[in-house]
Amino acid sequence: MKMIRAVIRPEAVDKVADSLESGGFTALTRIEVFGRGKQKGIKVGNVVYDNLPKTMIMMVVDDEKMESAVKIIEDSARTGNIGDGKIFISSVEEAYTIRTGQRGL
């Protein structure tokens, strides 16, 4: 299993979530976050905005579905401008459903 964390523009969240659902990925978590990337924020005149609002989408998928999920996120979140976001992938060793104790997704 893989955990996908995608930090994207807040205005792209609904499009990304809808695209993921259309692609068969129904379970995800959305978290409102603040941060900056390599560009260290945005400078407008003499003012630097270095904590920009973003949304993090987190989801766990089977290994063989990871590439498909990443492509959907990239395609639906990309504007071509600085600040489109970043996707992070990490391995998940175990997952349990609390209510049932069931292992796996």
C-alpha cells in the first residue's frame, strides 16, 4: 500500500476530488494547511507572503493503483503556474479499520 499526500491549490480541490472519484478512488482526507515551496512564498511590492493557503489531500491506495492516482491528481491540479503543488508518496505497512479490526484497505 502507498500513502499519497498531495499539497495543492485550494481552488483545485473539488476538481481533483471529483476526478479521483471518477477514476475509482473514493476514500480521501482533506486538510487545510499553510506553507510555501521552493519559491519561498510570493512577493508583492515590499511585502512577502510566505505562508500561503493550500489543501492537503491524503489517501492510501494499493501499490498497483498508485501511478493512476498520481496521474489523476497531476492532470486535474496542474495550471502550469508556480504553486500548483507537490505530491509525496510513502509506503504503508499496515492499515486497520477501527470499527471492525479488519486489516488492509
